[in-house]
Amino acid sequence: MRRFLILFLVLFSISMWLGNTSYAKQDKIKVAFLYVGPHNDGGWSQAHDEGRIYLQNHLPYVITSYSESVPEGAPCEKVIRDYIHKGYKVIFGTSFGFMDCMYNVAKDYPDVIFEHCSGYKTRKNMGTYFGRMYQVDYLAGLVAGMMTKSNYIGFVAPFPIPEVVREIDSFTIGLREVNPKATVHVIWTNSWFNPVKERSAAETFIANGADIIVSGCDSPASIEAAKKAGIHAIAYDRDIHDKFPKTVLTSRAWHWGVYYVKVLKEVRNGTWKSERYWGGLETGIVKLGKFGDTVPEKVKKYVLNREQEIKEGKFKVFEGPIYDQHGKLRVKKGEELSDKDKLSLQWFVKGVVGSIPH
């Protein structure tokens, strides 16, 4: 009887352990990625694809696939369902516009894990993830403020959503910290990836006297326009210093792979839980790229000092006093804009020239 009881307890313990572990050690986990643009777009989608490859190289039990240029909205539902029917158990949607279709499909497949980039809707089996890119935007603004001679900066922006407004504002805060005379001018392309519109916007800025172009979209078209005009630029999504060593002053870069590895380790161990992840510089998910060949040492030193202060929590980008472009005090001295307000930001700070379409 005693032996039977011991055997029962052992078997029970093993069954409980297996019940809390999503995958046995020998199982492969099939992971799918949805990209809004080409996987080699030179920007946003390519940064995610590099993260996918990083994941695959670091975790041998992971099998990945991707679909590129997936339409945002309802059409992406079919893509997701097709992956699920093929046995994929983790789905990463890497664009804001995938949010609603992922949210709908997640309800139908409670045993599949969904991770949506930059959104706000969650379920028990659907989390969101993003990085505090505004910290890097601020650092890039410092570089621009110390490097501009015309004090006219052109920002090529995609859509007027809080994510992009936050980028423009934080960049401008950094810019005017070191150069109160400089201004940031905005043109909206209303597209994440449209090389023609991005190049046209950059050329408009250049014709008006800009000596630095900031890319907020997913192709290098605006950077190429800056190079052709013999002026500087600040890149987005990926560190492209090696391709534009004299043109690009620095890049605001993503390192999605660190988050993808984190998620799949949790899935493997049965510890994954839905969350709203928003990692900062200290996590490695966002980073400042290499400095351009023309950036002086004194500029690098100032920027890297601020970067360390942000990582240590000693400096906060959205700490007051902060005034909007109409002169209204939005954040009082000694206070910080809350994460909730950062995530819904729809006003420009002082120094931005342009409007936010509603």
C-alpha cells in the first residue's frame, strides 16, 4: 500500500509538472511573423526579420516562417488562420494595423499565443509589445541640435498616431535642449512604406533649407535624398551607418530579437503570460546606432552621458516643464508625463512646425 501511494504521488507530480509546461523538451515550436512591408525593405519589416533570424539562431527548438506585405485590417485574418491550421502556436503581428484582426482570431484559438507590436488590445492569450523608442529619438535630437547649421530639421513622418507624435516630440525635446533656435518641420506621407512619397518629402525640406532629414518611415528613400543633396540625415528602424557613413549622423534602431527570445523561452517553460511590454534602453530592445564619421567627440560624449542617465533612471525625457507648440504648459516642472498620456499623445511640443490631422 505504501509503495502504491509513493508511486501515485510521483506520477501525480509528473503530470502536474507537464500540465504547467507548454511543450515537452523535444518538441519544436512553430512561430509565424506577419510583416506589413517587404522583409528586406531596409527599415521596419527588415528589422523584425532580423529579430526573427536572431530568435531562430539562439533557440534551436524554434521553427519560424513569415508573410510579407500583409494588408492591414481584415485581410490579415486569413493569413493568421492559415498559419494556425498548419500548426503554428505563436503568432507575431508586427504592425499597428494588425491589431483588430489578431484580437478577433485570438478569441477563436485560446491555445495559440498572439503577440502584437505597438497596439493596446489584449486577451489572456494575446499580449502587446513595443520599445521606448522615444528615449532614442531624444538622443538623436541631441545629435541634430549640435550638428545643424541652418536650424531647419525636416521630419518625414508616416501616420499621425501617438507612436509617431511621440517620436517627433521627444526628438524635438532633445534638439532644443542643446539648440533652442532649431525647429522641426513635419510632412506626413500617410504610409509606412512609400519610397516615392518619402523621397518627395525630403526633397521639399531640402529645397526649403533643411540641412538634416529625419526618417520616420520604413524605406531609406529620404536618406538617399539627403545623401544626393550633400546634407546629413538621421535614420530609423535599423543602424545603417555602414551604408551611409558620411550622411547618417546616427540611427534610431530596434533590436526585436531580444524580446522574441524572451517570449519563446517563456512559452517553452510554460511561464508566458499576456502583458503590455514597453521596454527601454536598459533592455536592449531599442538602441542608438553608430555615430556618423563627421560627428565630433564632444557631441558623442554628451549624448552617451545622457544615454547612461536614461538607462539608470536619472533622466526622464518627458519631465517638465514642457510647453506645446502654442505655448501652453503641458507638463509642470518636476513632473513627468505619465505612460498613459505618452501612449495617447496627440499634441506637438514647442519647436515643431506642423499640425496633427485628426
